[in-house]
Amino acid sequence: VEGERQSPYILSACFAGLEGETLVVHLDSKGFAVSAGSACSAGSGATSKVLKALGLPDTLARGAVRFSFGRFNSAEAADRLCKEVEEAVETVRRLYV
């Protein structure tokens, strides 16, 4: 949104039908430090009030994962993260079925 303060270094993605914490644990085991939910709800275990205020249903908001990037992240690491996220989502979804 023009005129609003935003960080180009943080990406929040929601994965329907999954718990964000499950993805966090899976990605952590692969060497990636990511967070579930929004920064305001980190560590609370509750569904993010911010994501709910944006109108996301609980089923989607619970699957939110926050990725932070900085100057020490390489394009290669981002590519590897994308592949690991795809594999993690497929793996976790198989566990729920």
C-alpha cells in the first residue's frame, strides 16, 4: 500500500489445512529458521490477531509461516528454502490425510 511502512525483507505465507508450527519444526530440521503466525503472536500459540483482522479464516491463519530475509541470505539459499517448503508442505499434508 502506497505510503504505508512495509518491510521488503519479511514474507508471510499461509498454507491451508496445515499448522504453521508443524512447518516451522520441519523446516528447522532442514536448517531454516522461520516463525509461525505474525510477529505479534510469536510464541503465544494463538491464532494471529493481525491475520484475523485481515479477514483470514482460522483454517488459513493457523497455517501462516513468516520468512525473514537479510543481507546475509543468498539467492541460492532462497532457492533451497523454496524447494524445502514445497517438500515440507507435501510431507505434512500427507501426514494429515
